[in-house]
Amino acid sequence: MVDLRGPHRPTISYRPIGPSDLEVLEKIHCELFPIRYEPEFFHNVVNGRNIVSWGVVDRSRPNGQSDELIGFVTTRLVQAKECEIDDLLRFDTSRSDHTLVYILTLGVVESYRNFGIATTLIQEVINYASNIRTCRAVYLHVISYNNPAIYLYKKMSFQCVRRLHSFYFINGHHYDSYLFIYYINGGRSPCSPLWLGESFGPSSELCRRHVSETICKQCRDVVEIDQRTMFGLNMLEDIREIVTLLVAYMRSGFKTVIGRLWRNGERKMVPKWLKCKETNCLLPTTTTPNKRVLTSEAT
């Protein structure tokens, strides 16, 4: 292994992972991850069977190691309707072609860290997913104690959307996992204000048919919306319209009654006192009061 603590600067190169990388790929996974992967996984990676991967090498390494892997990322394309995060993604449930890219593993050997390799690998995945017209997000799981990885994904604008308790079982112990998502190609969370405005508008099909199926669990913690609730909301809207009409009708009738009473009062009653606006005192009067002043005082 090259000592990178000195003046040596690696010549980093990215390439596809192939069958010749099988042994090194297994070795690095065993060194970096507490989880043990089945041999079938590695064979699928190096042969490209339903897995898309990128490898990293240092062209400046001596002794025939210039093409040996020092880092990698493995991904799989999954159907949005069949994945575990369908409730965290806004998509048309009537369409079956929407997809997601799931990052399976990402690793860089320790001596090559802090060279921006992991950042470049993640960006390669994002670029790859963005070029798939039907893809709506890139997502992955991170074990709860892997703070450097958590920091990296947050720095790259991934959203931490869920904590999964006891997601991993390693060496007899349970560990939580964080779920990170990076939305692309117009994909977004159903919890976003823009999605809620589109989905729950009065003319929205989702509002009428699929509210309980598509709103995410995070939103359900705040507002429990299902078909009964939407029916109740529609009833409340109708009641509000009826009350508005009644109030307008009553207000119109009240004005008419007041007008009639006022005209009758002018003929039958003469007030004994008139308030003086300038001094706030009460002045006796024996004359017919000025209608404009009284109207102003009444309002």
C-alpha cells in the first residue's frame, strides 16, 4: 500500500468494475463493512447482473497495483411502486415506469480518504440516475453511528427522512439506520408544501381517491387524513358555504329592519341630549338633531 502521508499525490481514475476485480472487491468489503455479503452479490457486481457499479484506482501505484481497486460504489435500479420508500416519494401510482436508484455499497480504503473520492462516486451515481428519464430519486441506508457518512450525504444535499430502529443486526446487536434520499427529475417528498398543494387541491384526483394511499407516514403523524376525513372536510366546506349565505341573508334583512325602525324613530322620537364631540359633554337640545352626526355616532 502506498504511504499517502508524504508528498505523493495519487493519480485517481474511475472505471467500470469487471470480473478481474472480484477478489479485491470482496476483500475491501470485508475490511470496511461489518456486514457480510453473500458471494452471489459480488458475482452480480463484477458481471453487471442488475447492478451498476463504478470502481476507483490509483494509476500511480507501483508493483502492478495501478489498476487495483481502492474504492467503489454499487447501485441497483428499482421500481418505485415496489420499493420500501414509496410513501416518501410523490409519483403517479397509475404509472409503472417510475424508478429509483438504490446505493447498495460505497467505500474507499482508509489511506485514500479525504481526496474527494467518495464525493465523486456519489456524484457519478446522481448523474447516472438523472439521465434516466423515469428515475425520481437516489436513496440509501446509513448505519446510525457512521457519522462521517452521515455528514457526507448531508453535505451533498441528501435528505435524512427516516430513522429505522433495529434495521441492522450485527454480531448479536441491533443498530438503527438512517434513510437518505436525493430527489431528481422532478421527484419530491409528499410532505413538501408544493406536493400537498397539488395533491389536496379541490380539483385533485389524489384528493378524491388516493389520499390514504399516498400521504407519507411523517405526514400522518401530523394530520391523519383518510377517506372519512376528506368526506368530513367536504361536508364542512358545504356547511361553511351555507352559513355564509345565511349570514349574508340575515345581514341584508337586518339592515332593512334597522332602516325601517330608524325612519319610524325620526318621526316619533326627539333625543333630549346631544353629545358634543369637541368637549365630550352632553348638551341639551330642543331641535331636531342633524342626521349626519347621528349616523356617524351610531356607526
